[in-house]
Amino acid sequence: MPLTPSPAEAAPPPGTDWRAQELLLMREVMKLVGRSLAPGLVFREMLHLMSELLGLNRGRLVLVDDAAPGASARTASVRHAYGLSAEEVARGAFAWGEGITGRVLASGLPAIVQDVDAEPLFLFRTVQRAQLPPETVAFIALPVAVNGATVGVLGCHRIRSRQRHLNDDLAVLRILATLAGQLLQLEQLVAEQTRQLEARNEALARALDTRTARYGLIGTSPPLLQALGELERVSQSQATVLLLGESGTGKELFARAVHLASGRRDRPFIKVNCSAIPETLFESELFGHERGAFTGATAARAGWFEQADGGTLFLDEIGELPLPLQAKLLRTLQEGTLVRLGGTREIQADVRLVAATNRELGREVQAGRFRQDLYYRLNVIPIRLPSLRERREDVRALALHFVSRANQAHQRNVYLAPDALARLEAHDWPGNIRELGNLVERLVLLADHPLVSAEALERFMPEALAPMPSNSAAPPTLMPLPSSTSNVREYQSAGSHSPQALQDALLRHQGSQTRAAQSLGLTLRQFSYRLRKAGLR
């Protein structure tokens, strides 16, 4: 019994104005594109109008499947259709090169089957022959391409004996196939941008969720995040943390971060710069003294260990600690007790110690300048802080932070041009974050115009800041120490050296205060005192 064509297969009546039908189809499809960029909605309406207006029935859009792990061949399946049942859509799967659809996918060329019954390659996989009209049925398949690569096939059935020319149908289908490719490309671009935005939002959410903002640490570079991760993993323990790294890398901020991330955050955080304490006052400052312990000790005083009880004590530049004090520090760390200078009773001190140094303590131990047992007691959790040249991607954020801070402090409105930020990123920063902060403050104070370009920036970067050539064979020569033939050092006033001279000496010696002091004929403590007085520390 002959089958009656379904409504989806019914051709437009004789005498149809085909040009008007084509224009109506295009107008409706483009109207839908203007209302919604969702390809699924546009494709279904496009296939519907192809059937209702032009008699191109059972339209389907076959798209390439995502390759499954371990898959040996590519496949494609029907994703959008009109006039097909759910069961027929489910059967519409093709391997690469299989049947007419697979051939179009593999070759990227259109295919026209004038009679599906006479074509051996036509598989009748999606629609069985018994479901088609009894007269001669043609099949048209056109490739859908994105960026020159075939990603799908637009196919449809067509009653062969019609009053409309096949070339007219092909012309319309080519336009619709091109439109489908553009919509799929647009979908990919939107999906990629959405993924990037989601990744960026996730990174921002992680940044807001972490404690780096509370710590005052700025940056998202992998070396910085690794150091922060190590810090947070040990923050809840009571183990001693030893911060290693070059001068100016932010050891005090990291030490404070250890304190803030621990359960001691509500207790005192005491910071001590061992290089700034006169040797004769070390013991009194660290452990306190009793009344009458020495001339001028008119009252008892609690040392820094006692003041930090229950909290955290940060000993910066611990390599400068005199050898006699190292033994007493070791005893305090091991037993948790101390004895004040001039006292006899032991005092309990519950203190978490964080130490920092830019020296190689292992070499100091070998040279006999640092106790080996204290070194092992401090070196429980060593965390190396990255230099600024190891985290160049953080330079821009740090520079903008320093500019904002300096503008607020000095009531200025200076900002950096993109090429100036790029110039700062390219610099090696031997003085690390401290050098960058000082340079930015000098720039904010002395800039001639609010907008600072890379060219204007150059005059604030003296030759001493320029990176050394990579093929430099010899390290910088140190000036000899003052002669030891006399026990009396020539007196120099506290203002003997300008702040710029002190800073230039630091920069010449890559942030090493010891070498900078030697080059100026000063002791380390004299140099540190002048730095503090000049506001450079």
C-alpha cells in the first residue's frame, strides 16, 4: 500500500512563488539569529522552514562527535533535525567516510543522490525506505565548515519530480550551510571566551578566598604561590621557620604571614633586626635584664622573648647574632625558658620563632661564625623566598601598588604608561622589591608629568641599576676592609653619607648590606643605622 507523504514531506502547491519563499526563509532565519545566538534554536527553525517553504524534507544537521579517549576513528551523528523521530535521530551515526554523509565529511565536497534506490552508498540508516514516499526520492548533502575544516553535513530529502530547479535548492542550501558554519564558529568563540572568563573569575575568586590580601603580599606568580603554600601548610605547627632569600624579598611580610596564618594571630608579633643591635645590648634586648644588672639598669625590663610570649618572634638577619648569644638562644629554643641578664630564676616563654637571613648559614657554620647545633635547630622548616627577577609577572602589580601608595602618601597623581610598566618588568631588580618600591617613590616625587612613559622612566634608573652583562667573567670587586693595625676607627658623623649614596651602594652590591658597608668604610651596624635614619628600611 503506497504511503501518503507526511506533512513534513508535503511539497508547496503548484504555482508557488519560489523567490518569495526563499526570501521569507532567509528573513525568518536571520530574524531568529538576531534574537538569539543559540545555534540549536536557529538550526531547528531553519530545517523547519526548509521543509515548509521549499519542500526540502527531513532535514538534518550531522556534526562531528568529540573524540573519545582511545577512539580509533572519528564519528559524526545527527544533532539537529526536523521531520525525524527520536528513534531515527538516534540511528543517525556515521563513521568517517561511511555512506554518503561520511563521504561528505571526509572529502569536504557536496553530494547529490538523484535516486536513493539506485545509489549503493546510500545506507537508509536514519530513515528506512518504507518511511519515504513511493516516488523517486533524491538526497542532498552539503559540507558545513569552520575555519576551513569540515565539521558537519547539512542533508535533506527532496522529491525528484518537482517544478523547482535542483540548482535553486542547491543555491539556498549552500547559503544555509555557510550560515550554519558561521554560527558554529561563533558558538566556539563564545564558549572559548566563556571558559577564559570562568578561569579568570575562578582565579580571582581564589585570590579573594586566600589570605594573600590579608598578608599584604602581592602577586600571583608560581614561585610566590609555592612559597605561600609551604608557609600555610606549616603555619598551624609550632616548628621554627627559617626564611631564606636575597635581601629585599619581603621576609618581614612573610614572617608576619606565618603569624597571621597561625593560631597565634591574636597574640603579639615582635620583630627584631639582629644587625641593628649593638653587640653589648644583644642579651639585654633579647632576654631582658634585672634591676642593677649593669650600669644604667635602674629598673627590670622584659626582653623581646617575654614580650612575644604566646605569639611570634621574628629574628631578621639572624646570621649577625654574636656567637655567645647563639648558645643562649639555642637553650631558650630547646627548653622554652630564659634567664634575664643579672637574674637567677627561669622564666617560661611560649614563643614561635621565625628567623630570616640572606646569608648562606651552611657556609657560616663551616667558617666557624655560626653554631652548627643552632643552625640545625633553626633549619626545621626552610622556606626560600623568590627574588623579583624570578617572579617578573608580579612586577606590574607591585609597581601599581607602590605608585598608589606613594600617590596617597605624597598627595600626587602619577601613573605609569604601559611601556613604562613593560620596562620595569624587563629589569633584573638586584635589590628586589625594596629597590622597586624606592624607585617608584622617587619617580612619584620627581616626575615632571602625571603620565610617565618608558622614555621618562629611564632618567630615574641610573646606570648602577642596569643589569650586568650575562658574559661578565668576574664578580664585582669588594673594597678592602679598613686597616686592622689600629683599634680606633676614624669617627664619621651619622650624616656622613647621603641617602642616595647608601642606596647606590646597596644596588652596586645586589642588596648585600655587609658588602655595601665595606665599600663605604662603615661597619654593618653603622650602615644599618644610617639606612633607618634615612627612611630606607
